[in-house]
Amino acid sequence: MSIETQITEMAQAGKRASRRVAALDTAEKNQILEAIADGLERSTAEIIEANAKDLAAAEENGLSSAMIDRLTLDDGRVKAIADAVRQIVKLDDPVGAVIDEFTGAQGIEIRKVRSPIGVIGIIFESRPNVTVDAAVLCLKSGNATILRGGREAIHSNTALAKVINESGCAAGLPENAIQLIPFTDRAAVPALCQADESVDLIIPRGGRGLIEAVISCSRVPVIKHLDGICHVYVAASADPEMAKSIALNAKVQRPGVCNAMETLLVDRGSADQLPGIAAALHAAGVELRVDPEAADAIGDAAPTVAATEDDWHTEYLDLVLSVKVVDGVDAAIDHINHYGSGHSDGIVSGDAGEVKLFLAGVDSSTVYHNASTRFTDGEMFGFGAEIGISTDKLHARGPMALPELTTYKYEVHGTGQVRG
């Protein structure tokens, strides 16, 4: 059987399952989610054993330390995944929520209510926790899902999907509501993206190459997350200790994730803060790629290398940082809008006027004032585990959680009205 045929059959099975998932009430969905969380904890040893195979292959293939960190599962991370599932149990069910209600022509009562999207295909790389996050968020929002993980996590993803289905089905999860594509052949991606008769939405999570491949071939609507080229701008009015703390956290706390800072912009009026910031970053193992003015300002405080044009466009996902001195908030906004990816960008400032300009002028899904970009996350926003960070402008933007995994319909109630 060809890959295309296998994917088509999976998509059709998912479409049938989606109707049964949509009919589950909140209590039924929560019961399934609790069972999945318990199953994950019971199966921790088996999951870690499968993950070890992926880690061994990653080492052999020379993956970076940051990528290996994204791939790694241990007791604590498996428990965190299970706890994230339990957090979703506590969240409000978006399905059936009334967005608006009003009276239309001839007294008809109209309600705009949230409803499931249907079948959602999730294409992702590296992070096996996405297997669980995506599956349970789609379930809670009334959708069926088809998961296609990367080659580097195939053993981990297979183990996690097995636990999800065995635990979930025992608690009432409809068959084929959560499916994992069991092979890593690249032909699976276009096959899933062209299954528009059964699949309603594709959400890709991964590098630019994956995202662009999905966009170029998909007949199914796509909500995408391109690069996470995130910036922090230190204004002239910034508190020096706050600026250093935020810059260090945004870059170092977990450099291999999409909301980590990749470029530090420093106002010419606060360039005297650069030596302290640079020294702290260097002490944390960060390589600094800087423009000439930043190099002069840093001096002997830390080693630097000259930045190239490509550096301003680069999502490093590693302990590498571009640094540039700019002339005021307008220049910072221009740089971010030109080189950024519309993900997460922040300003450190004590000037309300320039903060207002920055927040209004930066065209990103999430903009920060005096806080690290690392907070762009469903859990940090109180949404529960997210399915991704959308850098699109339509339907969903920023952390995508339960409401963003629904659409809406109009329910119209009458008393026998007919249109004249």
C-alpha cells in the first residue's frame, strides 16, 4: 500500500472519529484526559526507554546540545507532561461557549457558539511532548488529530501515542480520534497536506524548511509558526540591573526554544550598559556576534565576533546572540519589523511614551514591556499546554490553546418565522 493511500485512509478514519469526538461532553473528555495522564505516569519507564533510542541516534547524527535538550525525556519531564494534561482537565471546555447572542429579523434568536474544527493535522519536529500536548488539546476542543512527528523522535512518539490510545480508549476515547503516522518517510507530509477532503487544518511546528514545505504543498488551510527571531530592546531609560536580568533570561534560560531572544538591541544612550550585559552573557557561555558600535561599547568586557547581515535573520536556537546598537525606539522598531519573525519582542524601558510607541509599532504576535520573551507560552499565559505559537494574523495569533482550536457556528432559534 502506498504512503498516499495509507494517509488517505488515516484521514478518512479521523473524519469519522471527529464526529464522535465532537459529541463527547465535558465530563467524558475530562475522564479520558485523566486516564491519559495516569497512563503516562504508569508508563514512564517504557517511555524513557524508547526515548533513549532517539537520544542515541541524535548523538550519532551530531545534533546540537540544544536540539538534544528538546528531545530528551526523563522522569521529571514525563511527570510534567502528565501534569500538563491534568491542567487541561481544569480548563473550561470551549465547545458550545456562546461568543455572542442577539435578536435578528422577525425576532429570530441568534447565537454565535464555538464548535470544533474537525480533523487537525499536526506536523512537528524534535520535541516529543508535542505528541501529548497536541493530542489532548485537540481532544478537549472536540477535534480528532493526526500527528506526524520527526524522524529524530519516532521511538518516543510511538511510545507516547501507544499510551495515549491504550489509556484513552479504555476510558471512552473514540477509535482513531488520535492517530500517529507510524513512519518517517517525507512523502507523508505532502500526502497529509493534500488530504483536503478529510483534514480541516494543518498546524506545522518546526524549522523554516519544514514550514515552507508545508505551505508550498498544502491544499488544507495552514496556521504556521515560522522562525522565532525574538528581540529585546534596551532603551536609554532602562534600569541597568533589570536590563541585564531580562537579557540573560531571554537568551540563556532555555536557548533552544522559539521564544528565546536571538538579537539584543541597545539604544545608543544606554550603550554604557553593554559591558555588564555582555560579560554576564559570556559567563553563561553565549557567543556574541556584534555590529561595530556594539563591539566598541563592549570593549574588553567579553570576546565578540563581527556580525554579518545573515546574523540578523538567524534563529540560532543555541547559545549565540546578535547584538546591535540602534538610535532610539523608532530604529529598534524598524529593525524588528524588518528582521523579526512576528513572534515575541520586548522593550526594557522606564519611559511610558516610548513604551507606547514600541507596543503599537512592533508587528509581532506578542510584545513585552520589562519582561522576558520567554513568557510566550500557553502555560505561562494561563491557557494550559499550547499547541504552538502562531505568527499568522488570521484566525489565531500567539500561543494557541483551546479557544484557538475551535471555529464557530451560528445557532438560530425561531418560532415558525419565514422570510417574506
